[in-house]
Amino acid sequence: NNLKQALGESEEHFKGYLKDFLQDAFYSDAEKLVNTSDRIDLAIYSGKSKSTTVDVIIEAKRPDNKAEMISKDKLNQKAFQEALHYYFDERDNGNDSIKQVVITNYTEFFIFDAQEIERLFYSKKKLVKVYKEWKNDGKVSGKTEFIYGKFEEFIKNSEGTLTGIYADLNNYKKQLSTTGDEESDRKLIPLF
């Protein structure tokens, strides 16, 4: 309901909803922080402070930003390139504890195991070399569009297959809006 009312708001506005949802639904009692991390839209940390490592990288796009959002048929979009950028940043900073990479527009969630990102992207020495040169100003441009273009080119030429989990909350609107109904609650189980 809040998403419909917030259409036209900034990406930051939407991130607040997702942060609150994750914190309240999954991490209220846990020893985990949900917050931004440098340029990462949202991160789930391994502990209660930003001094702990990032376990989950979340790239979030506004619901109406269809041009940059990935879909089941179009992975090679800016949202995925941004997620790769943040993954490479984390790995380059020594974080080898990343668990998942999530890309969302707040109703659709694409969840990728970090081992898949590692296998298909970060383990490719040429791609890591290009990234590190770019990060250290060894390329003609230090702009993020440059590295996104390199990721885009790599994905276009890749024969690998990335597997992940896809959930569209639009398919569960009825169950999500019903409270106290066991049958509706049972239909939500596949989401977990």
C-alpha cells in the first residue's frame, strides 16, 4: 500500500520502506544491522554495527525505473552492473563473507548466491584486472559508467548461466492483505 502512495518519490524514500521491513520482519531480534554501506543502496551486516562485514548487498530501484531494473529475460541492465560494482568493491576490500546479492524494485526480488557471482564474475582474472585498473585510475575514465560498460560487455560475451531465486510479491497481494486467515498464510510459505 505504501508503495502506491509513494510513487514519484525518490529512491531514498523507497529504501526506507525496505530497510524497515527487513529490520522488523527478519532482524528485529537478530544481531544484524540493515543500513547503507558506502554506495551500496542497502546492506545486511554480519553484526549490529557498520564495522562488521557486509553479508548481503541489496541494489534497489524505484518501482517505476524499468529502464535500469533487471527482469527474468534481461539480466544485463544497470541494476545488475551496479550490484557487480558493489560486489567487486566489497571483495577488493577483503570481504570474502558475502552471502547474497539482491536486486529489487520493491515488489520483484532477484536473489543470487554470492558463490554464483564469484564463480561467474569475480573469479575471472581479466575482469578483475580491468576493475582494479579502473578503481586505481588506470583507465581513460574513472566514472562508474565506464566500469558498468565493461561489465555489460563481459556479460554479453559470457556463456555462463547465472542461477538465482525470483519472487514477485504482486503474485501474493491477496495473501499479504489478509490477516488472521490460515489458508492465506499457508500460501505465503513458498516466499520463505
